[in-house]
Amino acid sequence: MAAGATVNPVTDVPAPEDVGVDEYGSSADSAYDSEIASYTTSLASSIEDYKFQMGRRYHAYKEGSYMFPNDEKEQDRLDITHKLTEVTWGSLYLAPIKDPKRVLDIGTGTGIWALEIGDRFPQCDVLGNDLSPTQPRWVPPNVHFEVDDVEAPWTYAQKFDLIHCRSMYSAIKDWPKLIEQAYEFTKPGGWVEFTDWDTKLQSPDNSVAPGSPLDIHNSNYRELAGKMGNDPNPGSKLEGWIRAQGFEDVRVKHSPIPLGTWAKDKHLKEIGSWMYLMTTEGLESFIAYVFTTQLGWAKEEVDVLCAKVRQQMKDPKVHGMLNMYNVVGRKPVDPKAKAEEA
């Protein structure tokens, strides 16, 4: 709120001493349980009151703050992204954790990473949060999911040994603030791990022509995401943000991600195969919302562009790629001493 802004007091709320207590009669416990169940059912229904546009389903909680859908097709894409990331780095995680007790997965999506971490560390309490409640309902006892906005103030009662965040490009408006909150809620000596993208389509031999379907799809997506205030290219900036926040022992990895199997290197060829699958699965997901709401495109126009992109991606002479970054940092064992040094 701006300095000097006038706040109109709420006048229709009773004072604490005037708040009455409802009388539930002789069956107080059962009546109260019934009322709680009614309210929680209503709240859950509002969270799951999904919005539909162009045949795709979008989140209801904090509607419009996230530009990708949350339907089954998008969940498949997220699971493919999980595999792509694991193949790229050769591991489920790169932070040097040994026996974590509490782990937070920011923007958990389908929950697949949190579930695998929970399976690997059965004595660890794993929490995943997301705007959409699309995670499995039946999960191991040490894994929990909640609907939450990671850009709202965090209120966790306990800190974490590892905070993990992955593929939140075009989803975050204030990255330094997010990393500041991650620092606050990491235990001294604990770790954060961020994996993300620079989504600008590149080509080592300039074979993705300006004005081609791939270029139109990618350049407009990035421009429109930026206009929404959501950075589509956080990957290369992660190291700077994490160092600036005060994390130490910062470790950085970078990998080109070919769009297809055109790379000569065997590992990049495998990465490219997963990238091709993820991209073809997600072409509509990336642009449907922003192209229709900001450019005024019809569904048919989006479908035609995506069909042309798929056709271009099949051309072995077209060599497109993106870039993925992984940054790991440790919170100082004595953060106060570190702050005094600075």
C-alpha cells in the first residue's frame, strides 16, 4: 500500500468480546463436524471450479495468474518434463542432501518429483504445493500436497532441509522475492535447488528462419508472457539471484536442450527425443491462453499454427534448441554471521 493511503475501517465486524458462539444443541460434536464438512466441501469445490477456454481446463485458485492449463493433457506434458529433466542431469536432484527430514517442492505440478523423493527418503516429510489440486489423492504417509500460491507470504511453522523448484518459467512475477522466501525457510546448512529454462528458441546454424511457424510460436509466447509480468527466461538469471540472496557453495550446471534428435552427441540426442515429445505435447498449452486473450486469435488459428510447427519440427534440417540451467545453493550454517560480514 502506498504511503499516506487512506484505509477505510470495516464497521460491520463485531468486537472480539461481542462475537457470539453458535449453539449446536445436544448433538454438538456431530453438528459441528457436519458444518465443518460442509464448509470444507464448499471451499474444495471452489478450488476445483476450473475454468475452460478453447477446450482446455485452467486453474480456479488465483485465476489468470498462471498461463498454462491443468488438464490431463497438460499433466502428461509435466510428467514428460520430469523425465526430460532427470535425463538431462542424470539424477532426480543435484543438491548434496543425505538424510533430509523436511523437503518442500514449489509448484509441484502432478507431484511426481515429490512422490519419488518421498519414496527415496521414507523418513522425510515431503510437502508439495501448487495452484491446482491435480496431484494423486492416495499418497504415501510422508508425502503431502496443498493448494497454495508460492508468491504469497509463506507461513510454514518449520524450515526445510531442501527447497526444490523446477520449470516455473512464465509462472513467477518476482523471482528475487521467491528466492528470499526460500532462503528464510531453509534450515541453516540446508539447500535450495532451482532448475529452469531460457525459452528463447536458438539455432546453432540459423536453420529456424525468422517468421517461420516455430519462430512465430516462440517469439509471441515469450513476448506475451513478459507482458503478463511472468519472466519466460529465468534460467540464466538464477545464479545471480541465488548468490545475491546470500546462499553459498553455489553450483551451476547448464545444458542445451535440442528440439529433436538432430544433435550428434548421444546424450543430447536422448535429451532431444524427450524434448521433442514434451514440445509436441505442449504446443497448444504454451500459447492457447495468451494468444486468445491478448492477440484475439480464434481456436482454429491456434490449431493451424501448432500444426505447422509440428510439421516444421519433423524437418531434419531444422535445428532448434532451448537452454536449461540447474543452480544449487546452501544457506550458511550461521546466517547472522554471514549477514554481519556483508
